[in-house]
Amino acid sequence: MGDPVGIPVLLVGEGARRCALPLGAVIEVMRPLPVRALPDLPPYVAGIAAIRGAPTPVVALDLLLAHPPVPPTRFVTVRTGTRPLALAVSAVEGLVRLSPDALDALPPLARSVDADRLAALALRDGELVTLLETGRLLPAEVEAALADEGAR
């Protein structure tokens, strides 16, 4: 994993963009499962999949990042604070460590657009990596709608 000092993350890709998930938030990586679409959710929420016997929201990373849709090759389940969530991604690139010195606060434009989902930006091998804030991938109103759906 390279440098023994740094923040351990799982690096995932979506097209040309690289994102990092804090390793402590990652539960598992799996092949994509069938997803049941639900009405009245943001486009980046693909729906719900039955993962380990529990209805789990699925967020499409490509749509979350405002990229054209790409069929996912993997689901990465992560802890969000309230419930697990599956992130549908096109590539899982592996475990790496991001140097704390390489992490920068979000620039003002990114803060205004993605403050809820992005934690920081980093340079790794000359490439920009976005550190995702897994605890805020689903807005509270989406969490409430999914909880209502699960009660049915």
C-alpha cells in the first residue's frame, strides 16, 4: 500500500475521475445486484437492492458526480452513519494511503456545489482524487423517503 503514513482509502474510478472512500467506512466490495427503482428520488439514487437480507439504498457514483451513466461493475457498501449504502462504481482500483499533506480543503466553487458529498481533494501521482464524505451521500429527505418505503 505504499507509504505507511497516511489515510487508508479505497480508490474507485468513474470514467476519468478518481474518488477515495475512507477505508474505515467501507464494508465490502461485491458484484452489482438487481436494483428496484423507487419514485421521487434524485436521479443519482438508483433505488434499493437486497444486500445481506436488508434493503439497501444504491447510489450511482457516475450520476452523483454529474457524469454520463455507465453500467457499474461493482457495488461498494459503506457506512453512512444511519444505514449502509451501496455505491455503484465502474472500477475499484485498490487500497492506497493518501498523505495528509496532499489533502486540500475544497475550493470555493466545489464547496458551493458538492459540500455535502465531498470531504477534500488530493493529488496522488499527479492525478486529482476526490475524497468522498460517506456520511453525507444521502440527504436527510432522501433518507426519510427510503425509510418510508422500507416500512411498506
